Amino acid sequence: MIERAKSVTLTVLVLLSLVLTGRLMLGFQGPARSPEQPFQLVVAEKPKVDIKQALRPSRIVVHLGGNQHTVLYPGGSDYTALWDTGLISRAVLGEVSGVPRESPVDLRALRTEQGSIEVILPVRLPFSQWMVIWTGYPWTEGPDFMCDRLAISTGKTPAVFAYSYRHDRYLRFDLRGLGRDSSILLSQLRDVMRKPPARYVEAPTEINGVSIDRGVFLPLDLPVATLMVKPEPLVPDQILQKFFLDRSVVRRIEEKDGAVIYSDGRQGLRIYRPGAIEYTCPLVTGDASGMDELTVLERSLEFVATHGGLPDGAFLLDSMGRVHKLSGGLSEVQFSYSYRGIPVWGNDSPISVTLSSQGTESYRRCVRVVVGPSAPANPTVPGAEALNIVTRHWGGVFPEWVTRSIRDVYYAYWSLPLGERQEALKLVWVIETATGPRAFVDARSGAVWGEERAR
């Protein structure tokens, strides 16, 4: 009888251990603790994420009248006053009314209108989702469409023009008015126009047989310094506790290049010496097709917030890293960051997350911390010259299937791939084609290369 009692007791203890271990691994929290409960269950607190912050406009163009414009970048005081305070959302976007009209829009005239605005968004999302992000309310008037740019007229007949890739034109939304904050908005725009900001002009519509979309703005004089950077500080013990529940089964392997690999047989984590990490956890099942883009984005933001956090100036990448639908029911989300509004580009995105409804399959992170700009600011190849270089070498830079058309031009900093040591981010011009691929022009030397080659 004693031996049988011992066997029963041992069996109960083993089963209880398996149940509790499973509950911890699966994140079940159980009922609230009673006064008689001998221990408190671990509660995994869900990190707070700010989708609106990650999807801030990459630039805001304020038209000064004629062919004079200024471009505001995230982090600047005027950008903050117009967007980060919610001023444009309250005064304009919250006042959108009715079904859009698909009639042609004279954007040339709008861009010569003093005080009109263009909001350049970081990614293409359905207009209904943008409205939820900006105002908190769904938009259900008329068919939905993809949108990545807004033009706002603040004149006698205020209106919002949203670019639709489905219709290949700007759709006009009438406004009930400029909203209760209209006077504040107009006053802020007057302040911007009174200052001596960096001046931009609209690019010509064609160079060397390559067409250029309307709404590409080039700075007349905007020297920007090379950025000095250092690796993101990584403390292995702090990183490991974020990825592995049971550290006792984790094996450590040191490679010849100094990288260290940690594995528990299912998950793997590689930490590079120059300050980068690569995490993998193959998923058996899972499907992201049932999650819309905002849900995928929110879950990826939660994972990044828990495993290193988003750097200052972080934003969601498009084309190089929009919410990709991958094989096997996976989605990929890629992030970058900016310094004083100027984005960081490179062969690889600084942060990428691949996930499904089951969880996260991979996570790559290579963020370089800005120490400061080099002084003095270096002279740069002008934007017009960068366009001239790319259009002259079009056939050598892009594959034959790339349409001879350019949709955007802007400054960026160039970052080396994951795991490579880098002490400075050089300045480049980013030339976006209408069909997706990009070209990059070194702003100091004029060297040019294509995105397909860079990968």
C-alpha cells in the first residue's frame, strides 16, 4: 500500500508539473489569487504601442505660392506643431464629408496656392484604415482604395485630395469646413511662410527621356553632414531573458567572427559583435492571411517593444519593407528610423519581424546609435544633378522591365547590412521609380547604384 501511495503521489506531482509548465509557456494566467494561494502567478503585461506614431507622415510640403515650397520633416518644430499635436487631424481630416468625386484635379494650380499642404505618407494603406488611425472613426462612404499622399486646399473651398492607386488619380473629398481649429491651422501656416525655411522647387516633368511625376520637390540648398554612429549596446543576459523561458537548456556557441549563437533546440538567437541580433523560431502552423495590415503591424510593434524597443524616429518602411504577405501564411513588417527627419536606408532594413497568428518566426535588428553629425556640413551633389546622373545611366541601374518614370526623390542616410561594422552613415539621394525599385546616388561622390544590385 505504501509503495502504491508513493506511485500515485509521484504521478500526481508529475502531471501537476506538466500542467503548470504548459500554462506558463502558453501564457495562461489563471484565476485571481485568493488569500490562501501560496504564490502569485506571473502576469505577462502587454506592451503599449503607438501605431499613429509609427505611421507619421514622412514629409509635409507647405506651398508658399508660385514654384516655391518648403518641406517639413519629423522632429522639426513646424512639423510637430502641424501634425504631432493633432492639428491637421482635428482641423481637416476630421471634417471629411461625403463620397469622393473622381473628377480630374488641377494639382499644378493647387501647388501654386499659397498655404496649401501636401502630406506624404510612409506606406500605402486603405483610406478607411488611415481615417481610423487619424481620427479614431471608420470611414464607410463609397468604395475603399489605397492611399499614400494627401493634398489639402485651405482656400475658399477647402478640400482634401487623396491619391488612389486603384483609380490612378486624386479623389476629392469636400469638407464641412476647416473645423474648429481652422484659425489655429491657418495661423500656424502663416508662421511657416513668414520664416526663412529651406526652399524647394518642383522638379521638371522630364529629364533625359525619363518622366517625373508631379509633386517631386528638390531643395535649392540643403547641405547635411555625415552622421557618426556607434553600435547599439547589447547586454547578452538582458537579451536572453526576453527570448528564452528556461535558460538552463540553452546552449552557447561562439563563432570565429565573434558572433555568439544561443539555442534551446527550437529557438535560435545570434548576437553579432558590431551590435545586431537575429532571432529565429520556425513555426509549425499559423496563418496571417486572416489578420488585416493594422493587426499585423500592431503585433509586430508589440514584439519589437518587448525585444529592444523602437529607436527614436522609427517608422514603417514601404516597398523595401511594407507588410509583405509571404509563403506559408507569414507576414513581414520592416522598420527603419530617421535622424532629424532624414530616413535611414540600406541593403537591409534596420528592424524586421516575420510573424503569423501563431507567433513570431524571425526577428532581425541592426540599429546604429547616432553619436552626432560630422562638422562642418559636407557639400552635396544637388538633387537636380542626382536626377541627371540616374536618368543618364537608367539602363545600367535598373532592369529592362522598370518603367522610365520617377515618383519621388529625397535625402537619406545609407546603412550597411546586419553585422557589418560602420562608423559613419553617408548621405545619399533616393530616387524612387513609379514601379517600385529605387536608385541611390552618393551625395558627395555622385556614385550611383540600384536597389536590386544592393540586395
